[in-house]
Amino acid sequence: MPDLVDPELLRRTIDTALRHGGEFAEVFVEDRRSAGGSFDDGAVESLSSGRDRGAGIRVVRGETTGFAHTSDLSEAGLAEAAAAASAAARGGGGTVEARPFARVDAPRPHEIEVAPESIPKAEKVALLERADAAAREAGSAIRQVSAGFAEGRRRIMVANSDGVLAGDETVRTRFTVNVVAEGDTGFQTGSEAPGYAVGWEYFDTVTPESVARTAATRALTLLDAVPAPSGKLPVVLKRGAGGVLFHEACGHGLEADLVSKHASVFEGKVGEQVASELVTIVDDGLLARQWGASAIDDEGMPAARNVLIEHGILTDYMWDLLRARRAGRASSGNGRRQTYADLPMVRMTNTYLEAGDDDPEDIIAGTEYGLYCVQLGGGQVNTTTGDFVFGVTEAYLIEGGRITKPVRAAQLIGNGPETLKLIDAVGNDFDTWAGTCGKDGQGVPVSAGQPTLRVRELTVGGTAA
């Protein structure tokens, strides 16, 4: 992969950034291409493409960070941005001399087989038409279908005064179907949107029909759903379904920046039992094909597999480069940013609860009465206390050890650390969920996952009498 910018130009840019004094300077260069299409009620609604290129320059002195960004990658444009960042971090005193560059050797988690941009638009539209037809064939109650695809290619290059010189390229592909069904209970919706960090080979394993049928089935099932029960119940989370819960309710609290701001319920608990012995939670930027996978993070550090909780014991937090430097330790490869116009911060990549030994069918059979959750929706989390509320978009009652009636309008209410301690069964299966993680106004691609598992008791907010 050729360099986005001549390394010698990056060297001169760093020298400019350090000229007013600074402990650290960094140049982050990005070239992002995206394309997508949407199909709504039998017709192509849009086909779009775009490109964005630029660089962000950061200078750090003590607790002060100067930052500037530019879409001009010429020497003059980079020098002007470097001077602006340098001035913002001005502190007087001596200047750190930048070290010679050494390229970071960070193999990609997987290779891209088919470039999305090589596929004709007509072939992409045909996929949307197939999804529309499959969703409508699922039942006469289907009233509206919308389908879409999104593809992106992102190339980055990172250089800093510590001598880091690194580059990476990631490709992501996603297919989405949303369905509306109408029945005696009114309108109900269903959606499905699997995404992977792969090229057009995505459709070798994920077909438009399978995505459409899943979305349609969810909408149709809700037409016959009964109101969800209320109270404290055992809750079984289907594989992949609870990934977003652990991402939000536990993962954010394990990010070192929130810990340092005293905004994490896990602060000061390294080495302590914070979860059931059945629980091991990992953040793995190298998890092949997953939505948050990459060779390096957005600070040029190699992506890594980081065990955060091992058999219930909190072992570590996630770290970006600057916080790791201040703590006298290595980065965990979790410095991420939305675009070149944003500063990096500590972020998750692919965060998951590892599989256990239990048969998923046995977990259900061993639950006399409870809730079986297949898909969670949005929620709210207080990272300082760990308290959370999540909506449930697809769930069923468990009665006598069997999955029975679908329910609607359910919420899961609990506390992250307490929920981790109440996990009493962990399945031997596994799946993931792909999404965009929002934090401080920035969104980055992540995945979250888990096997089928049971929480011994969670508060379920429902509307059943």
C-alpha cells in the first residue's frame, strides 16, 4: 500500500509542530471513500458516493493539547495546520527532538477479496430488489420495505515524534432491511443490518434474502405479541443479542479516560472480582472480519487482543497512547477517532464475552419462567454508577423451559457490574452485533458479541397487568 503522504514531508510537519516547545507531536492522515444505495417501496431512492481527505495534527505539552486539521495535504497546508496546533500548545521551554521514523509492523486481521467499487451499480441495485421481494413474500401483512447497502474504504497514515510511522486500510460492507407490518395491534417494525469489515465477498455468506426475511419475521411476529411481563425475572440473551448491553453497560466503564475522570464504576477495581467466574470479557481489534477490526488504531499502535475481565476478575482497562504514556505503560491499541478532523480518545473495537461450556438449549430448558431476548434496541447507561435501561425489540416468554409467546414493549433495567455477577450460565455458541459507538460527539464502527447466556435476575419493565 503506497504512502498517502511522503514520510519526509511528515517529518518536516512534525518539526514545525514542535517548534514552540512540546512533548509530543502527531500527524494523522486519512483518505476515506464511501458509497451506498437505498431502495424504498419498490424503487431506487438513491445511489451516492463520496470522498474525504485530510490531516489532523496534534501537539501535546503537559495537560495542554493543541489540535488543527486541514483538507490541504500539500506542504504549505500541512505546515499551516502544524503551526496552528503548535501555537495552541505553546508553553515555552525546550523542544523535544523527534526520533527517526520506524515503520510499525502490524499485519492485517484479514485480506479483502473483492473491492466493492469493482461491482457494477446494476448488480448492487439487483441485490436491493431481491431483498424487497423476499421481505414482501414473507407475509401479506407487510406494508412497507426499505433496503440499503453501504460500503466504505478508509486509508490512514500516522506519524509522530516518538518515531512511529504506520499505515492501514480497512474496507467495510453492510446491508440493511427495515420492514413495517400491519395487523390488529397496529403497525409493527422489524429490522436487520449485519455488517463486516470485508469487501463484496460479504454476499458470499450474507444474502439479501436472509437479511430481508429476518427483518420481516420480526415485524410479523410482533403483530401477535402479548404485553411483556413486569418484575424481576431470569433473562436469557440469545447469542449476539446482548452484545450491545455489555458494550454499553460494561465496556465504556473500562475505558481509561472515563476511569481517570472518576466516571467509571470500575475505577480502582483492577484485581477484584467484578463478575461471575463464568465471565471473561475481551476487546479484540484483530478479530477477523468484525466491524471494528483493523491492523492499527488511529494513533498508529498495533491493534491487540486485550483481556479486560478474566473469570470474573478485572485485569485491565483499555488505553490510548497519551494516557498510557502518562501511566508509564504501553497503549492497548484503543486510540480511535471518527475522522481526521477529530482528536483520538479511548474507544472499544470488538468487545465480547467469551463462550462457555453450556448447551444453549439446556440453558432455556433449565429456566422455568423468564424472558428470552433475541434483539435489543437502544438504551441509556450511567457509566459512573453502571445503571442501565435497554429497550427490547424482539423477545419471547420462557414457560416451563420452553420458548412460547412473543412479547412486545419490554425493557431491561439493571446495573452493569451487578448483572455481570448474576450470570449463571454461559453457552458454547457465539455471535456478534455490528454498530456505531457514540462518545463525546464522535461515532466509530464497533462490534460486540456474546454467547447465549442467562442472567439469574433482571428487572423487566413491561405493560402486562
